[in-house]
Amino acid sequence: MSAPTLEKRDGRPAEPPTDTPVKADDAPERVSVAAWLAARPMALLVTLAAVLVVVSAFVTGSGTWPSDFAIDVRTPLEDLNDWLVENRDSHWLFLYFLLHISNNAELAVDSLAQLFENLGWVGVTVLGTVIAWYAGGAGLRPRALKTAATALGVFVVCGVLGMWGPTMETLALMTVAVALAALLGLLLGVAAGISDRCDRALRPVFDLMQVMPAFAYLLPFVLLFGIGVPSALVATVIYAAPPMARLTSLGMRGANPAALEASASLGASPWQRLWTARLPLARKEMLLGLNQAIMMCLSMVVLASVVGSGGLGDVIYRALGKVNVGQALTAGIAIVLLAVLLDRTTAAAGARLEADEASSGRAARLRGWPSWLGLGALTAVLAAVGPHLGEDTWPREWTYRITPYVNDASDWIEETLGSGVPFFGGTLVWAEGVAEWVLNPLRSGLNATPWWALLVLVAALGWAVGRWRAAIPATASLALIGVLGLWTTSLDTLSQVLLALVLTLVLGFAVGVLAARVPVVERWLRPLLDAMQTMPQFVYLIPVIALFGGGRVAGIAAAVVFVLPAVIRITAQGIQQVDPAAVEAARSMGATSKQQLFQVQLPLARRALLVAVNQGVVLVLSMVVIAAMVGGGGLGIEVIKGLAKADLALGLPAGAAIVCLGVMLDRLTQPARAEGR
């Protein structure tokens, strides 16, 4: 065996030390696979479980969950569904509690929509531009003018595209949902930030809500409030409140102890310390939580079109049903512009507050109650004169229809790129190949594996990742899917999630590493990733229909594109935050660029990479379920049918199975449990 050689950065072999001659006998001997596994008991455990899965699948060829171990959940759910329908107008629970919530929710949204109608398109455009201008700091500051120009451009483009009416419906529902979600999240975050007991109680609830796909929130509220705005609003508020609560609690617990101690030493009461020290010190995290809540509200409001919330989401939902790519893209552009407007406005407000902290006493900016009084007066004036300034909606003669051109382009893409690419076939050919050679064998392999073997594999993976804290929840979640009688359907969804996750991680890690090591790539990617992260999930279904048609592969492609920005950013950030001293030490020892990456940067960024994997799992699962709307099948189609028919017995078990898959995959990829091993 020849002695190993070190390489310099220029590729030439480094000279061995002169005082210690290198002999062939001193070279490290090759370690066998068996010895490597024997030295790593966790890897050996997972390997044995994987071998058991493969062998049992070949021997038995059938992995159906035994009917004796399943329970009948459909009959009691049908009885509950019938009871809800029969007693919705007479029972005290609805008359004195749920009905008031429903009426107030609908009243709030309808009142705001009526205000937008009274303002007219001129009044809404002026008021929205002024609010964005003030959020940016007012005056002639570049940030204020840029934010105002963004708002003005968004309203004008939405009107020109002919989407003014649906945009106002979405904006009205969004405004009410964001206000309620921010208030609820703030209250829960303050409670968790002050009390350790509340923090311990809320943490598992937030963890569970994080892995629940958006559709899983809708069905219970549809049964309680019926089809329409109330169920969509309540589901959106509950869906968007956790990020605000988490970040508020994080900011309060991470406040500077010296500042809190100084406040207490001055004789401040607990309430005074809360309002004058804790909350101001957590302002940055609270603004970030508000931004996240806004984005999640917009995403959920669009999805809630399935239950009759109207707005831009309803336009996309109906267009996807008719395979009208042009109409769906037009509404999708309006949604993206609305997301950009809300994101830029909140970001400008946060930058303004940071500037206030750096230097106080700036002129040309309204502060405190005068600003709210001024906005209220402006709103009243515009509502009074708005109808005289123009029509309620954007003038029809000022609109421009892009639907025919987009549909023609979609047909050209389907004919040219779908199957007419020389030597490569095209996207439709690739979709058929992936389904035939990857997806179908993966699904067949999962279905051929005995249920007990899959439980053993999940238990082994969970034990290797986080001992019993990961093994027990992951195994119990998978077993509960079988108990619900949805084993085969869930394995179909799991096969799509696994393939989408592998593709996402491979592409995300590769692009993230490139962006971290090549600054120009990061600069080019940053605006693209910003735009992609503000787009609701619905919008990603539009281009994949034109490229891949319907089916499971289209849903997987949409999931990959949707999740890539998060994986790329977390990976790049993790590598960039590696201690420069460690990289410099490796460079000074003659390590090549490849050696620096694989032996220094990636190992030290392991925690960030595990976070990227965990986030990829959660986001891929949510998107694959939504992709059932374009033919993805699996559990998602059961949930959508249950929502469309308001059928609790059909949709709730499928939603529970989705949550179980999310909990299982989350526990198996939870980096906090693997830390230190």
C-alpha cells in the first residue's frame, strides 16, 4: 500500500517532513464495512432494520395493514356530521357562541369590503400609497418614496390586469385576519415569554401546528361555521398565529438581562417592566413575527377559496379546474404583487423603527396618536369624495387581458417542450418516465413491505436520531395511520414526499453551497429567492401544469420549486457562519477548496443542514397535499373531497393521517434531538 500524500492548493504534492520518514507500513489500513458498523451501533441498528425491510418485502410481497388492527372511524364521524348539520340552527353551542363568532367575522370582513367599495379605486390607491409612504418613514426619504412607489405600482397593475374586485376581497379578508392573528399571537407570545409553565405547555402545541398542512385546518371549521368567510377567517387566524407567538416569546426571553435589571432597580412594577422594557426590547422579533404572520395569512386566505372565501384564490381554483392557465396566472400575478406589497411595507416599518432607535428626533414624521388621527381623517375624506372621483372598481377600458396570450404560450410549451425536444423527449416524457421508473416502483416497494417491518425501520431511525423521544412519537404516528384504515393511501403520499424531499435536498444543498462560496451567485439569487418566498403555495401549481400537465409528477415539481428557497437560504447561511478561523487554519495547512468544504465547512454547518432537512420535510408534505388539486392523489384528494362536500367522515381521517405523517417525518429529522451525536 502506498503512503498517502498531501496536496497543496496548486495541486502539487506536498513534501513529507524530513525528520519523520514515511514508510509503507505506517499507512492506515482500509477499514472494512463490518468493522465500521461495529464501531457505530446506531448505524448498525438502522442498517439491520433496512435489511429486514428489503428481505421481508421480497418474501411476503404484501404489506396491507391487518383489518383486525383497524377501527371504524367513519360511522361515529358520520353520526357527528349529521348531528352538526341538524343542530347548527338550534343548539345552544351554535346560538350563543359559534354563531356570534361567525356573525362578527362576516361583519368585520364585509364592513371592510364595503369601505373599499366606498373609497373607490382612486381612494384605495391613494390611501394604500400613503400608508406605505408613512411605513417607510414619510418625508422625501428614499425608503419612503420607494415603498410608496411599490404600493402604487401594485394597485395599478392589479387594476390593469382586471383583478381589482378579487384583489379587494382578498385584501379585506387579509386585513382582518392579520389583525386578529397578530393580536392572538402577541398574547400567547407574551404569556410564553413571561411564564415558563406557559412556554412548556404551548411548545408542543406549536410544534404540532407547524407540521399540520394548511388544508388540515379548514375542515373542522367548515363543519362548525359552514362554507364561507367565517370558517376561512377562523382557520387563517389559528394557522398564522403561531409564528407571531413563537418569535414574540423568543424576543422576550432573549432580552438583555442588564436592561431588565436596571428597570427593576428603578422600582418598576411587573407591568411597567413589561411595557417599558420587555416588549420594546423584543420589537425586532415581533416585527419579524408579524411579517411571517402576514405571509402565512395570505397563503391560507388563498387556499381557503376551496371553502368559498372568494377573492383571488377562488379565481385560481376555478381556473385550475378548467385548466385555464392564463386566467390562473393573471390571478397569481396579483397575489404575488399583493404579497410583495405587504412584505415590503412591513420590512420598511421595521427598518424605520431601527433607524428611530439609532437616532431620535427626526423631523417630517408623524408620531403616536396624531398619525392615526391623520390616517383616519384621510380615510373619511376619501370615503366621502371617492365615489365622485371615479367608479367603484377599476375602469374596464383601462384593463388589458393577458389570458389569451398566456394560454397560447401554454399550448406552445406543451407541444414544443412537452414532447418535441430532440434527444430529450420533453417535460411530459420526463414526467411519464419518473412516474413509471421511480414513483411507481417506490410506491410498490412501500406497499409490498410488511407493516411491522416499516414500524421497525421507523423505530430504529427514531432511536438513532433522538432515542425514545423521537422513536416513540414517530412509530406511534405511523401505527395510528394504519389504525385509521388509511395505510395504502398514506404510503402513496409518502412515496411522493420522499421523492420530492430527495430532489429538493440535492438541488438545495448544491445551490446553497455554491451561493455561500461564490458571492456573485448569492447576489443574483437573493431577489429571486425573495420573490419565491413571498408567493403562496397555490401559485406554484400554475407553471407546472403547463410544463408537466397533471398528475403526481406535477405536484412533486411544484413542491420542489416551493421548498427550494428555504433549503438554499438555510444551507448558505449555515456555511457562511462557519468560524473563519477554522477555514483559515485548514487553508494554511494546504487543504484544497474541496477539502475545506467537505472536511471543515459542511461538518461545522451540520446543525444548519439538519434544520434545512427538517424544514424541507414539513414544507414538502404540505405542498404535495396541495398538489392533489392537479392530480397528485393520495391523502390530499381525500381532504379536498371532504372540504368540497363538507363530509367530516371523509376528510377528517385523511387530515389526521397527514398530520401523523408530518409528526413522523418531523421527529425523524428533528436536529435538536441529534445535537451532540
